[in-house]
Amino acid sequence: MRASMHRAASAALTQLLQFAPPDSPQSLRCSCGHQARYKEQRSKAILTIVGLVTVMRPYYLCSRCHVGQFPADSELDIVDTEFSPGVRRMQALVGQQSSFDQGRQELQLLAGLEVTTKAVERTAEAIGADIAQYDQKEIDRALQLQLPLETGPKVPILYLLMDGTGVPVRKGETEGRSGKIQGQPARTREVKLGCVFTQTGLDEEGYPVRDLASTTYVGAIETAERFGKRLYVEGWKRGWSRAEKKVVIGDGAEWIWNLADQHFLGALQIVDLFHARQHLWDIARALHPLDPSAQQRWILRHQPKLDSGQIEKLTAYLDSQLADATPAQQEILRVETAYFDKNKDRMRYPAFRAQGLFIGSGVIEAGCKTLIGARLKQSGMFWSVDGANAIIALRCCHMNNRFEDYWDHRRAA
């Protein structure tokens, strides 16, 4: 039944796509500055959501530069492609969701469309790259102070979270970069991921509640400087100028707080409590190697200082342990003491709780796993930076519920 309906629909669509030749000789302006004149009618096979159709349209040729034009292709959005916009939309959706080959299988099973794995890959990455280019234009406008004035109701609390996660890339993408293991080349590139969400109230037990469907993501393999501008634009779109309280949450990575100071002045800065606890565990393992029971006892004695925001007491205790420590332990104690001392004002957890704020970065960590890891870290995957960034842009657009907005914008362009 489906095959029969597709054959009937493709036959009807083919008839609708027969563009008549111009009534009189016509010409179009060529990019070289001269005129391209109508030459003949030419056909093109296009795969649509109802099957293969044939488009017949006028062809114009410039006698000077010999570049041809098909105005109908621009009108139908089929320039340099053998797929209709509807099929490309499907390829982009399946391509951002799972491996390209699995996407090919889903198109065959669910839509009855036969395409190659490479076609899904090329189309998904092309759409993702176009989305990324559109996003970059917004960033460029922000740099020129041309962001639109945001209007709307007040936002009680606006959160901005940042984190990084490695993605496996091809060998050529890590040339000259050292890996995590000394002497070993890098095998991954870091994706910087950010998210923005809002909070209006608390639950019955007094814990903060993220507003439903309020989370949006941005991300790319890029420098911290470029990423900071990307997140700034997203924060602005989400109501930065209307937020009554602004909060930045991250781990202790220096690039995160540099961006917070540069782009999000006035925001309350909070170090994720669970990352801070991991630093305590690093100290416990260093002081009591191969003794899990002693490590646990050490944590039970000293974690309350962290949880209660008494960072000065914690750092004073760590300083007092230097004299009796081995050289290796001393180095770890110095590094960790500096970490807690530098972030002490970001670790006043009782004060943050009293304001009804989140003190954990679980939302961005989940984003690293679901948005990045589930798609770009599957077994055997090695990405080019451009390919990874295209899929990241596509996944962010889809998860932010802006995919249909992109196609509306594309149709209107």
C-alpha cells in the first residue's frame, strides 16, 4: 500500500515540477557581471519523501564565463543536491541521533527511502555546518553590539553551566598536541559544552527545581575565547538582561572562571560540590595509598568542612600536614590547597543553599553524556573537527527545539 501510494504521489509530483520555458528569450544577471541567457530545458532526478521524481526546468548560460544557472533549483532548495529538502531534513534528524549507517537503515525501514550511508553523513554534516554558520553570524553580531533588545517577563534565576569532554578524532587532528599521558600523543579533542536554564521555585522539601523544558545547549571544539562568546549569545537570548539573579556553575577549571569574569559580570560563581569532593578524595588517596578504610575515615573527618563552607579551616589543616608528608604527598597537598584557597568564595555552600540555589553541575554533565558522548563517542568513531562540530551544532539545534525554526528560516531565505 505504501509503495503504491508513493508511486502515485511521485508521478503527480513530477507533473507539478515541470517548469515551462520562458515565453520569450530571457536573461539573468551572472555573477561575473554579464548576462546569462536562456538556452534550453534540462531535467534533474530528485529523491523526495514520496520517491524519485524528475524536475524539468530552464537552463541559463553565460557566454563569457560559461557558468550555468538553474533559477528553479534555488526556488526549490535543491542546488547541488539530489535530495529534496524533506529528505535532507530526515537525513539530518537520523544523522544527529545515531551512527550514519543506522540512520540509513531507519530511513529505509520507516520511510521506505533507499539512500547510502555516505549520503546520510554528507547531508547531516552539511545541515549541521549550515546551522553552525548561522550561529556564527549571531556571534559576530554580538561582537558588533548588534544583539536585539530582549523583551519579556523577568527571569527569577538564570543559570549558565560549562564543562569540557574529549571526543576521539582522526590522527591528523591532534598533530602537535600532547596527550594526558606524558610522552603519548593526544587522541581526543575537547568539546566545550555550555547550557542555560532557569529556575522559578523550590520543591516541597526546599530543593531547587529546574523550570520545565528551559534547558538549552551550545558547544563546539574551539578555543575558550570563541566558546565564551558563543555562550554569551545564548545567555542573552535566554534572558540575561531580564534575570533577577544570575549564577555560573562549573568545576575548578581555570578557563571556566576566566570566561565567567569576562562575559558574565555580576553572576554568582559556584564550584560544583561534587567536583570539590573529588579533590578531597584525591588527597585522601595520596595520604593513605592502598588503604580504602583509612581513606574513608579521612573523608568522614574532613568533608564536613567542605560541605559547611569552612574552606579556611580545611586549607589550614592541609598546610599543617606538609611537614610529615613525603615529597610526592607534599606536591599534591600544595596543589589541592591552592585549588581550595583560590575557589573558597565559590564554595560557600550553606549560603548558596539558603538562597535556594543549585550547587551541582549535574545538568551539564548529563549533557556531556547524552548530547556529546552518546553520539560522538561510540565504538570505532574518529571524527574530523569540522565533522564533529557540524554534528554538535545539529544536535544542539535539535535538543534546543529549534530545528523547525531553522527550516522556517531556510525556506524564508
